[in-house]
Amino acid sequence: MALIVQKYGGTSVGNPERIKNVARRVAKQRAQGDQVVVVVSAMSGVTDGLIKLSKEITALPSEREMDMLLATGEQQTIALTAIALHALDVPAVSLTGAQAGIVTDGVHTKAKIRNITPQQVHQLLDAGNVVIVAGFQGETSEGQITTLGRGGSDLTAIALAAALKADLCQIFTDVDGVYTADPRLVPGARKLPEIAYDEMLELAGSGAKVMQLRSVEFAKKFDVVFEVRSSLNDNPGTLVKEETSSMEDVVVRGVSLDKNQAKVTLFGVPDQPGRAARIFRALSDATINVDMIVQNVSHDGGGRATDLSFTVDKPDLLKATHVIDGLKPGVGFKEAVADEQIAKLSIVGVGMRSHSGVAAKMFDVLAHEQVNIAMISTSEIKISVVIQLSQGEQALRALHTAFIG
Amino acid sequence: MALIVQKYGGTSVGNPERIKNVARRVAKQRAQGDQVVVVVSAMSGVTDGLIKLSKEITALPSEREMDMLLATGEQQTIALTAIALHALDVPAVSLTGAQAGIVTDGVHTKAKIRNITPQQVHQLLDAGNVVIVAGFQGETSEGQITTLGRGGSDLTAIALAAALKADLCQIFTDVDGVYTADPRLVPGARKLPEIAYDEMLELAGSGAKVMQLRSVEFAKKFDVVFEVRSSLNDNPGTLVKEETSSMEDVVVRGVSLDKNQAKVTLFGVPDQPGRAARIFRALSDATINVDMIVQNVSHDGGGRATDLSFTVDKPDLLKATHVIDGLKPGVGFKEAVADEQIAKLSIVGVGMRSHSGVAAKMFDVLAHEQVNIAMISTSEIKISVVIQLSQGEQALRALHTAFIG
């Protein structure tokens, strides 16, 4: 008998018919003799509808009250899912995040899980029930309702799996698993049977949208093996787990293209300590997330100036150029140029650590495709380049062919 | 500084605009220096929508899960109401029933309040907040979410007012208060400035639909003075309170007409002990609520048989006649006759206790209107008669004119 945590997202529980499908799937798992904990999101559209109501009252609702409001979405789904399981004669009990023992800090709308005391979940499981837990929510130790922010239901599932010492955590979604590349862009993309946490993290950070970084980070930290799979079929998905030695045989696990970035280059930045710090502090204070940063070696004769490029999410570009313009007198750069027509292309694989020449091969492939590289950034298991947006998909396919086949 | 509990029903908080209106009203009260606790229902339509979702899954959802589901309706309203108060710069904090300390028994969907520990409400009030409490819900001492059944939000308000020792409890609704008769049927009906608990109970039991009996009973038991008033205007409403000696000066406080009853008469019931018990036990087992019961004196020569009439809610009539038909062999009555074309007409007033001749005057008025009386039933402060449905409204107006003017 295994203990399995299954998480179903908002689309999977989007209406009564789909909730009945989820119940059938859960019932099947339980019929195999397993204990099942189900984590569900709000029905698709419910959270947005509640946000809309609040916005009709005021533009800036209090975060505590938004948590009170939004937590109802998941609470509705757990009740309906329990009702659907009862209709299949499966004993089931729903629990809010608070009832499931999920204790968070007090940072409303993006609370962090502090600890989980899953006694009640264990008791209900031992009494033969399927236990259905509201994702995305918890409670402070003072009894305030909190929500976990984006990707919160995945986090609930993974954290519960850790606390319950579950044998497996399954994240059901509308894709079949993690692919070597986005199948809509690369026809030859293949589903990966397994992937290392670090690869998943680098892929997620490179524009692959399967899961939020924080859930993967949490899984890595607490060594929770989880499977990303589809709620629409019975195909096996992708196991996300600690790196194994055999994983290193594959140099590149996946390639990804992020078309949602823009580049800003500051020309003639005086090459003195503290200039870069001032720039990125100002961007951070404006809550602008900077992804790649590249500083070229000084080129201005006596090494007194340098060029600095960085990328930001496209929607933040206007805000970023405003911040940068304001810094011009203080920092003393010559000119700032923004470019929206870029894409970030990444290859990811733990095998890179033990294989040399990966970067050279990547640049060769791009050169062969007449793709010019504007920025390069590398980590131990990832190489990212910024190229022209118009060449993005062609370059993605070429890299997939070259490294994955 | 007074402590006031205000309750707003589903229509009063039916959309963001109306919630903003409620917030303005609350803010005005607070600006007078009062501490305000607000109890709200689910937005109109929300509870029905959730019930519909559950019915799409199964016809008989579990009551525990229905409570989990329906409690979200009020939770949404409290958050939105707090948000609306913040938008008016009024500090406000929302609390679920559980957070407000409302502890109930474990009878899901119709739980009874066991006790209220309002420390948190007091603390939040003392810190200058308006406290917004979800009506209709509570929590068992084991932490299970419960709901209080029909009229539950009124009950929450009155029970909170008792626990908080509030100076006043205001029930805001879509009528201006309690009237001497239904103004839609009696053009001369007047709003009552005050009414005794017992009168309110008898009127509620006679078809006046302002409030559920249980909330009035609770208020009487714990001596909570409450005011029924409109959320659409600033008119004073009706104070419901303990009977005062001056109330006895008025013989009849109100007249009411209940067109939702049907009459069943059993002819030739053997006049032996236990026959009536058997009949009403069977009806009760079928969860049929019997209102008036009248047994005529025996008429069958040697006193061996009697006629028995009773009234039930019209929707229960079919079920009742089935039950009665099944009893025919056992009880041994001759014939059962059902009549849907009836109405129950009542006059209510604590003054009846000290005034004689009220019944005689009532029958005189009805005789003068050529209204035939089919059944009569009296209590200390009420006289009810069953008459033909077609004469109901005319008779109601005649009684109003005769007793109230």
C-alpha cells in the first residue's frame, strides 16, 4: 500500500463533469489499495471572478481580505470533489488548508509554508478516507487565513507529500509531462521520462511554463519525487527527482525559448566600483525582475568605461527604461538602448558538467543558421543566449536537432 | 459609545455596488462613535449557485460537505465588505463564523449554536475596527465547519448581540419593518414602532415572512432587543422586545393571512384513545409539518366517532393524503377529504390576554362579510381561523379595519 498525493489544477476541476472525472481517477487509484490525498485548485475562472468583484469595489484591496476572499475558491472545489467521491461510494473528507495543518507565515497573498502538522490527514487516511485538501492556502499560527501565491497548489501538494512522507506526488495538469522542447514549436520534441530537479529549475527559469520555480525548489529541498502528468489521459508523465549518475549520459535534457524578454544596454558606464550595484538596486526597488546580466570587458582605451546589458520581462521594459533614465546623471553612462525584438534561447542538462565543448557546439549550430548572438550567460548546467526574436524558433529547432535529435 | 450589531441579508449585499452601500451605512454608524459588528449573508444567488453545482454531481450530497461548500458564500461577502470599508478609510477586519468564536453542535446544515467566545471580536473592536462576521456558519469544538440552516444569518446576529452584550441589534432587510398586515394586501397597513417577542413569534407562525421563528425565539430567550429595518432607506424600523405593560393597551397588534395551507378532514374517526396519536405520529414520521388541529365533539349518536381536521403546508398535501390513505384500515376512519382552497387568517396581540370579547368581535366581523369559518384555533395571544381561500384577502382587510383601523 502506497501513500500518493495527487494534485489537480483549475482546468482539471473546471466544472462538475470534470470534477466527476477527477473523482473517477482518484477512485481507481484507491481501488489499487493505495491511500490517496488529493490537492485541488479553485475551479478555473473562480479566482479571476472573485478578483474582479474586489476590483469593482476598490483598485487596491487589502491583502488579508483578498486571502479571505480567494481561499473560498479552493474550499468550494474540495467540497465538490468529496461529494463526487461519495457518489462513487468512496469515503472522502475535505479539509481546508488550515484543517490540514498547513501553517504559514503572515505574508498575505504570498505566504510561505512554515510547517505542516498532518495528524488529522493521517487519521482520516487510516480510517479509510480519501483526504481532499484545499491547495494554495494555509493559516498563520494566529489563525489568519493565508494564500501561497502563484503556483501555490503545486506547493501545497509537494509540501504535503514531504510532511506525509508520501511515496509519490503526482501533479496532474493539461500537458503530458516535461518535453525536450515546446512541442508547439519543435515538432520532434519528446516527452522526458525523468528529469533532475536542477534541470527542471533551469528549464522553468528559461521560459518552460510547466511549474513555478518555488515548488520545484521545495521538492528539491525536501527530496520529494514528483510526477508531472496529464489529467486527460493515462499516459505516464515525467518524474522529477534527484539527479542520478545515468542522467549525466544525456548532455542536453531540453531546449527552451523565452520570447517574453527585452534587453537594455547601457553604453559607456564608468568602470568604477558600485555603479552596477546602483543600477540593479534601483531596478529591484522598482520590483523589476532582471534575468540575464552581461558586462563586457572595458573597451574605452584606458579601461574607464564598459557596456552593460541586461534583460527584463517585456511588460517591465517601460518601467525599466524610466528607472534607467533617472539614473543617467548619477551613474554617468553615455546612452541606454532598449530592444524588444529579442529572444532568450537556452539549453539545459546536468550532463554538461561532465561534457566539454557544449557551448562551442551550440555556437557552431547557431552560426550555421546565421544567427547572431547578442548576449551569452552560462551556469553549470545551462547555457543561454540572447538572439533576434525573428530567428528564435528556427534556432530552437536547430539546437533541438543537434543536441537531442 | 454603543455597541451595535448590524445584519445585512443577501439582497442587501447582492453585488459590489450594494456592498459599497452597506459599507457607507456602517461607516456612518461608526462615525457617530459607535462600535459596529456587521453580520452578512452570502450575496444573493451565490448559495443557490453552489447548491446547483453540487446537484450536478449528485442528488444527495453529504451534509458535512454541503456545509464546507456553502460556508464559502458568506466568507466571500465578509471579505468584500471589509474591502469596501477600507476603501472608505474605515479600519475593518473580517472573521469567519469559526474565527468569531461561534461554536455549534455537529448537526451539519442545521447546526445549533452551543456557545460564543467573542474575545477576538472584542479585541478587534477595542482596537478601533469594524468587525465583519460571516453569518449562517460556525464550527464544532472539533473544528468542523457547520451551517445553521434557514434564517441562520439572523440567528448569528442575534446570538452575537447576546454574547457581546450589544446595546442594539439591527436586522437590515428589504422591508421597512413589521407591519400590522401585509401592505400588499391591506393598503391601510401601518408599520409598528414596536412589537413583543411573542407577537412576533405568532405573526411569523401565521404567514408573516419577516423572520424565521428560531431567531425570534433565541432573541426572546436571551432578551436581545432587535430592530427590523430597511437597508434601502433611513426610516426607523420595528423594535422587537420584551412585552411592556403599555403593549397591552393594543388588543390586536397585527393580522395575517397564510394562503399556503391546505386542510385535511377525517370523517368518522373512532373516538378511542390513541387514534389521533397514531395519525400525527405517521405524519411526523413522514416529516410533514402539521399546523392547526381541530377535533369536533362526537356527533355519531353514542359518541363513538368524531371528525378530525388539520392543516399542512400546501406542498406537503399530496404526501399527507398518501400517509392518511395508508392509515385508513388501521385507524378505521370513514373518509378523508382534502381541501386546497383554504386560507388561514390570524389576529395577534398580547392585549388579548386582558381584553375579553376579541374572538366574538372577530367572528362578528367575518359573519358580516359573509365569510364561513371552517376551523378555529386559539392561543393566549392569537386567534386563527380557516376560511375559503377566495375570501381570504377581503376578510383580512375587514379584520384590519375592525381591529386596527
